[in-house]
Amino acid sequence: MEDSTSQRAVLEKAVRTFGGLWDTERGLRALRDTGHDPHPKHTRSILRDLASEGLLVKVEDWPVRYRAVRTG
């Protein structure tokens, strides 16, 4: 099984680097681009975690979409 901490770190870095809108599909692409084999359910969980930490703000409920919060 792949290290989920690693996937979370990769996705957090991508959000911080690129900003903008994030949804499950963009999260999956970001993880695949770095060699991971992500699952949609796990990717959604990481996005929720990043939102609970204040890095993302939910802007749409269906489909769920987040906007990156400017840091710095």
C-alpha cells in the first residue's frame, strides 16, 4: 500500500504552489503527475483535511470544489 502521508504532502505542496480551484479530479491529476496511484475517496479526504486546516475554502457543494487560500 502506498504511503498516504506522502500523497498528502504532494497534494499540499501542489495547492500551495499552484493555488486556484481544486476538486477531486485536479487532486487526482496532481498526484498522478508525481507518480502516485491515488484513489478518489482518499483524495477527497486529503482535500477535506487541507480545508479543515485553512489551506482550502469550500466554494461549491456539488460537485465539491475548493479555492486555495493565499498564503504569504
